[in-house]
Amino acid sequence: MAQKYTTREEDYSKWYNELVARAELAENSGVRGCMVIKPYGYAIWEKIQAQLDKMFKETGHQNAYFPLFVPKSMFEAEEKNAEGFAKECAVVTHYRLKTDPENPSKLIVDPEAKLEEELIVRPTSEAIIWSTYKNWIQSYRDLPILINQWANVVRWEMRTRIFLRTAEFLWQEGHTAHATKQEAIAESELMLDVYTTFVEQFMAMPVIRGRKTESERFAGADDTYCIEAMMQDGKALQAGTSHFLGQNFAKAFDVKFADKEGKLDYVWATSWGVSTRLMGALIMTHSDDEGLVLPPALAPIQVVIVPIHRTEEELAAITEVVNTIQTDLRALGISVKFDDDDNRRPGWKFAEYEAKGVPVRLAVGPRDLANGVVEVARRDTKEKFAMNIEGIAPEIKQLLDAIQTNLYETSLARRAAGMHTVDSYEEFKTRLEAEGGFYLAHWDGTAETEEKVKKETQATIRCIPLDTPSEPGVCMVTGKPSAGRVVFAKAY
Amino acid sequence: MAQKYTTREEDYSKWYNELVARAELAENSGVRGCMVIKPYGYAIWEKIQAQLDKMFKETGHQNAYFPLFVPKSMFEAEEKNAEGFAKECAVVTHYRLKTDPENPSKLIVDPEAKLEEELIVRPTSEAIIWSTYKNWIQSYRDLPILINQWANVVRWEMRTRIFLRTAEFLWQEGHTAHATKQEAIAESELMLDVYTTFVEQFMAMPVIRGRKTESERFAGADDTYCIEAMMQDGKALQAGTSHFLGQNFAKAFDVKFADKEGKLDYVWATSWGVSTRLMGALIMTHSDDEGLVLPPALAPIQVVIVPIHRTEEELAAITEVVNTIQTDLRALGISVKFDDDDNRRPGWKFAEYEAKGVPVRLAVGPRDLANGVVEVARRDTKEKFAMNIEGIAPEIKQLLDAIQTNLYETSLARRAAGMHTVDSYEEFKTRLEAEGGFYLAHWDGTAETEEKVKKETQATIRCIPLDTPSEPGVCMVTGKPSAGRVVFAKAY
């Protein structure tokens, strides 16, 4: 009997949690707020990493590695940044355990091994990196520095949720240093473009590109660019951010450079990052009640082949044909798995690979062989049809491309349907509650109004969009002048 | 004027530290015992990672990710393991900082944010992983589990040294679970083979494969296999270990499985790892007084091309030819850099790429072009010779292979010269002091004798070699019977 799973309709949040477990992506660990990323989930993350890493290198960045720990005095140097993260950081205070004198099978913290200065487990690495850059930068010749780091970070969140908000998560953080303000701004915009391209083309997830309001900015940034995606329940998910840090960290760590004329000035900075949160976005954008749906570009297995047979002879005949198909698919760069495990029935396998989001399934039985065809099933549309074995590899490649495109277009259409333009605060409140979704509305530009909306509706300003023409108007809440519409939504 | 660097002869240890800085591999950070791995050093580590990862996957392993933190009660579950790491672990005790009431620009640990249970920053992940495996394993059908993790770990070492011994380091740790003892032993031996192949073929570093004595075993292991390499100063460096963990962790975390007959038994385990320590081994095996020497298989840049020109026209003519050479080299999978930076003179560039260990340097001037040749310089032998531009790419490929082979053979010859067979403890002590190197000697098998030798000479038993036929004899220290020679040496 197939287990009954919660549908999106019934309980979106429960559906998500069950799906993460069912597709074997990750699970909660015995450590509060920390997750175990299971092999199948990690294989998707590796695909994300590989593609982003390639794009970072193509845009001139190099990887490096900086320490996990930040001494407290270094952590507090940039005040806004420190203030922003102080309330949620793991602090190392001791460096040794000893046997509990009252219970020799237990260990206790050795009070004599107290650190002179506490170490913060990095919630982000600006502080440690800029204290390092100080020694690397003397003149304009040392600039720009274009470095990325793949690392784990820790933010002691009180309410955690697998992939979306965990105490420890994996991410990449770029940290660049520049001679001019213009160059740093151009870098932060470039990386927003890189993120947009990656998320739209590989994750098949449309995003709105924008700038954060002052109250939603990264702690320590002069400007935060972001990409915001709409999940199937109409809530927003911030998928990536790119910060123009001005000279804030250079001032905090006294990092100056001599320009061509020998004049000293503080260095300009950016930082930018995406995390395992993208896994949550990927899941919530495409998946359905049968399980995960993966865009082919990020699927660890793009094609699974299931034999349908009664006898060993039938399996042998199927295997022979399948081996050729596999070779041809692999020659086109397609990852394929032939699941001939005899302990599982085809129906079980079908459900399993559906749950795991494998984009294309081929089933091959003796009658198919006789007809020179296989049965193809698309994960995205659930269509099934026969395909000739002769010349199948390029056909499958086209099909994978079509699935990738379809997933993007479906998400785009759903977002369009969930994007509303409103001018009345009453209408905004009513519709937000009833329908969810994104609301393009006028705002007077004050933190007070922003806060009022947040308090009254739980919606935040997700961003001031970059790609829509600015159209002056009046704030839906206060009636004061507004320079243009911003995006309001409830968010993950 | 070129800076004068310390030679190996003058001070091996100082030479190493200077070289790490000079080749821009890494540096000490502002965090005690933690290093910053700089882009060039990290690029070498990425090459190491990529190759090992490929070999792990080819032998059936998958990557996953487990939490950074281990709750104290979980950490202490396997007693020997806990005892082995308790003295050197970073302990998180609090999860929040707050503004110092006496100095509002400073932060202090918030005493109200004390964790109920302290968290240990993982020094190794057996505890957290086996507490997870407990939920993954019910029957023999769930076995084997073949998982690897790329991660950072922390061991609070008192005396640190870049790459060789740092408080935080990067590594991979494999953790496998098996139904039978034989299968687990076979796995730990297989991974020792993988490490041997990688280190010998890619790092060009010959190793002795062996087993550790009981006192040198990993804390919590029943048996530790290792590979030991000889550095240029005659000291040993443990380059990788593979542990047969018996049922120790399964018992500590109560992980049982039902076999085909339904009988319950504890699961058998292995773990195995190599770390950024390999970077230290790589440096100390091949480098010389001019800087780093890299085996082509792990060199981020395999070929550098330096133009020798006076005028823009000369540079244009050189660039045209070089572009063709670059295309041809890249088509053969060779990584190449054309350094036409006009701010640096050729002599500076030569020294720079020598320091960075680039295996092959090509220099091209107008006269070379006229003769249809380039000047080739080998980093390993420092030979220089002309090579025809016509058909140069396959020639360079052969040259890179020859360099790879030469580096291995040179290291092998040096190791052979530094490997001594001794039967008298007096001779051992005298020669160890005078020459360093490895000593094949008889040992009576007791921890007492091992400890005595260590105390009196600082030499430890590096391993009981696997690949030399056992030859009974008498212990060089006590005269008691010995089953075979073991390897004594001073070690990093």
C-alpha cells in the first residue's frame, strides 16, 4: 500500500516537510536547528555549486578559505554588522573538556581552559576577511581583489526549518575590494546578474531583481540588491543578495590604498551570497503532490530506465538494448540510471523516482522491444508516450530541454497570476489575506510606514524593483508622495 | 634586487615557512592557530579535492553533510574516541552576545544565553554520524552505507604550523557501515589503496603503506591503516589514514541491523580521511630553494608563457603566435597562462612562476619567432632548451608527463637513500641523530619499548609495513623476539 502524503492544498508546510523526507533530501539532526543533508539532497547542492563556481570563475573570481572563528574584538569592529548578528551567534569560550570528577564516564568543560578572548562561529565573514585584506592591500595595484569562499556559517535562529532557516547552513560568500565606488557598485550589480542567470536558467525559477529598503538591508551594507522568487503558496523567498558595502568595513579595519598619485583612501567593498536555502526554493517552486520535481539542469539523475520483465531472459534482452541507450545518452552528457534491482517491483520504482523528481522515466518491456519503442514518462506534465528506440538519445535531449523550459514558463505564469497591482491599503489587506501573492503598491519611503504594514499584515517590502519603470504616485497607506511601486509580500 | 630566501640547508623549517608565504599559498590569520588559504594555495587544494572526489565516487561513495556541532552527551558516547579528542576541542557554551553595559561600543557574552548542553565543534564526525546512522539502519538491506563528507574540523592544537598542524583544517572524512567484519576491513583496505594511488600518481609522492601500532591508532579504532611519506629533511609525514572501527561506534550508539535470517547484530564501521595537511606534504616533498615545485597533475597553471619584447609591434606578433599555442595546449587539456602584464619585467615573472612551481615556462621573443621556436624551461630540473613551435602542443604534453614521472622517481630515490636497516639500538640512535631518515628495525611488540624509544630519540613507530615480507628477528632494544621489522622515524 502506498503511504498517503499531505497535499499542498491540505497543508503546504506539512507537504514541504514530508517531501524533504520522502525524496531523501535532508533531515533534522540531533543538534538543535542543524540539518543532515542526505546524499541525494547533497548531489543537487553539488550541481548548484558546480554551476555557480564556474560562473564565478568566468567573471574573474578565485576561491580561498578564511577561518571559521572570529575573535570577539574583530567581530565587533564594524558596529552595524556586529549589532545585526550579535543576537544569534554561537560563542566558543573554552578549548578543552575534562573527565567529570563525580562521574568518570562523563566529560565536563574544563574551567581552566577558558579562552582569553571568546571566538564567534562566523555568521558571515566580512570581519575576518577585511582584517586579512588589510595586510594584502597597499596600493591600487593590489586591487581589485575578487574572492569567493564556499563555507559553513552559523546563525542561532530560534525557529528553524530545513533548508529555509537552519542554525548551520552551507553557502558561498564573495568578498571583493575595489579602488572606486563605481567599480564596487558595478561588481555588486554584476553578481546580481550572475545570480539571476543561474536561478532563472538552471533552477528554472523566475525572480524579481531589486534593492532592499534601508530597514531590510544587510547589517553593514550601504545598499543591498536581491532576487525574490514566488513560491507556490504565494509567499516570497529571498534567493540571493549582493551588497554594496561602501567603505564601512575598510573604515572599521583601517584598510587604505594609495592611488596612482599616491593619495590614500579607504577601499570600497562588496559581498554577495547564496546558500542551501536555494534548495528550499527549488523544492517549493516546482514540486507537486507526488513529490519533488527537478529541472533537468540540476537533476543528479536526468533519466531513469526501469525494466518491465517476468523472466531472466526478458531482462537480458532488455538490458542489451538499454545498454546501448545508456551509452548514447551519456555521450550527449545526459546522466542516466538503469534500475534493474530485482528486489523492487516496477510500481515501487515509478513512485520512488517520481518522489525524487527524476525528469524523465523510460520503461521497457518485451512488447516495447518487439515494437522498437520505449514508454517515456515526463515528470513535469506526467504525460506518457511511446518513443522509437532508433535515434532516441537526441530526442531525449530535446525533451529534457523542453522540460527545463516548461518548468520556467509554468513558474513564470504562476507568478504572473500571483502578482497584483493595488492602490488601496484596504484592498491590499483583504487580498493579501485571501489570496497571498505579491503586491505592487506605492509606499512613501519611510520606515514607519513599512513597519506599520509589517505589523498589521506580516507583509514586508521584498524589494524596490530594478526592472520596472518608476511611476510616481501616492502611498497606499499614508497618501504621501511615492517615487514608484515596491513589492510587498509575506516571506519565508 | 631579489630578496634572499633561506635555503633548505640553512634552516629547513624557516625555508618551509618562507616558501608558503612566497608562493602565496597560505598565511596565519588573526585567529590563533587558524590559517587563511590564499587563492593559489586553494586552487591546488581544489585540484586535490576534485581528483579524490572522482576516485571516491568511482568506488561507490556518495557525499553528504553532517552538523558542525556535536552535543557533549553525544561526543562522550564512544569513550575512547571522546578521551582522545577531549583535550583539544573548541566548546560552544553560549548563543548570543549583548552590548557591554559598561562600554556600549563593545559586546560581551550574554550570560542569559547559556546553552543547556555544550556543543563541541567537531574534531572528527564519528559521533554525530553514527547517531544519525542509527535511524538509517534497520536491516541488511540498508547496508552498506558508503558516505564521504568534505568539511572543516577543529582540533585545539597547542603548537601549530601552516598546513601541517592547524586548529581548523579542511578535510574529507569517509564513514561507512557494513554488515560484516570482513566487508568493513576490505573497505578500509580499499580506501588505503585509493589514497596510495592518489598520492603516488597525482602528488608524485611515494609512500609506505602500513598499520599503526596500538598506541598510535585513531581513538576508537580497532585498526588504523596509514600511508607514510618521507620529507626532504628525512622526517616522516602521515599522509592519510583509514580506520577499521570494529563495532565500537555501533555499540556506543546502539546501531543494530537484522540479517537475512532476522538475527540482530551490531553494524561494522570504517572511517578514513586526508586533509589540507597533504598541502604541506606536497610542498616539502618536491620544492627547492627557488620555491615551490608542483607535479603537473596538481598544478593550477601547468604552462606559463612569457613574452620578451621591446615594442608593441613585437608583442602583437608574439601574441598572435602564442594565441595559437594556447588554443592547441588547451585542446589537450593543458592549463596555460599567457602573462603579458606590461608592468612587470620578464626576469621578475621568471622568478615569480618559479616560486609558484609552474612546471613548464615558455619564453618567446622576436628572434625565437624568426627561428620558429620558443625557449622551454622545466621547473623540476631547471633545464632550458628550444622547442619548435610547429607541433609544440603534443611535445609539451609529453614533457609534462616526463616531469610528473621525474618528480616521483626523484622522491623515490631520495627515500631509498634515506631508508636504513638497523639491528643495533646504538647504531639506530647515532644514525637517526646524524642522518635522520627511516629505520627498518625489529621491535618486540610492546608499548613500553615503543615509549622508551620515543622518549630517548623522539622517533616513533610510523607503521608496521604491509608490503614487505615479514622476517622474524630480535628487538633492537630488548633483544626479545620480533615478528618483523617496523618503520621508526621522527615525524611531523
